[in-house]
Amino acid sequence: MKLKVTVNSIPYEVEVEVAGQGSRLPAIVIGGGTPVATPAAAKKSAGGGKSSQTTGGGTLVAAPLAGTVNRFLVEVGETVDEGDVLVILEAMKMETEITAPTAGKVTAVYVAQGDPVQGGQALLEIS
């Protein structure tokens, strides 16, 4: 997964490799507060037994940090390739591109443009 990080007004592209298919980063909470439960986490706590990465056979794409949904570049039903930019988040006047962790079809969108999101919150699902 590629991330764009800006430090002291200098942008850096960072490539992060996630080990294992079933692993998922925990919620990132900056400045306190409580992480928002994703649909997968809700199913797991309700006895669904699914990991926070997949729901109903799909892969959840979560916000890596708290911010505001600036714009969506995909719609439900659209086919995406691994690495495609799906959503742009804005945090502290900086934009972060959220990319597809896997190829597939966008099957659900959980937030709308302009919505505030927390780190770890599900944005959309790819099956």
C-alpha cells in the first residue's frame, strides 16, 4: 500500500507492506476519543466471528487517520484494481489518498463526501 506523507511541507511517498492476508492495522486515534466501530467489528462483537478486514466476503477499506472525506473517486458497482485511489481524506488542510488494498468491485460505501471520520473507521467495501 502506498501512502503520501507530508512533513514540514515536504511530501514523501511511503510504501507500506502489510504482512499476511488477514492482518489489519488497529484503529488510529489522534488526540483522544474513541475509535468508531466498523461494520466488521460490530459483526464480530455480535458473534459474527469475522475479522475486521472482511465482511460478507469483502475487504473493508478503513481510514488510516481522522479527517474529513474530501471526495470519492469510485462508486458502488465500480471495478477497481489494487492500488487505485478510492477516496481523498483531508486532515489539517492536507490531502491523503486512500488506495485499494486489493482488486475487486466496490460493494458498499459507508460514508459520504464531507463526513468527518475517525482513524480505523470503515469507508467502503471491496468484494
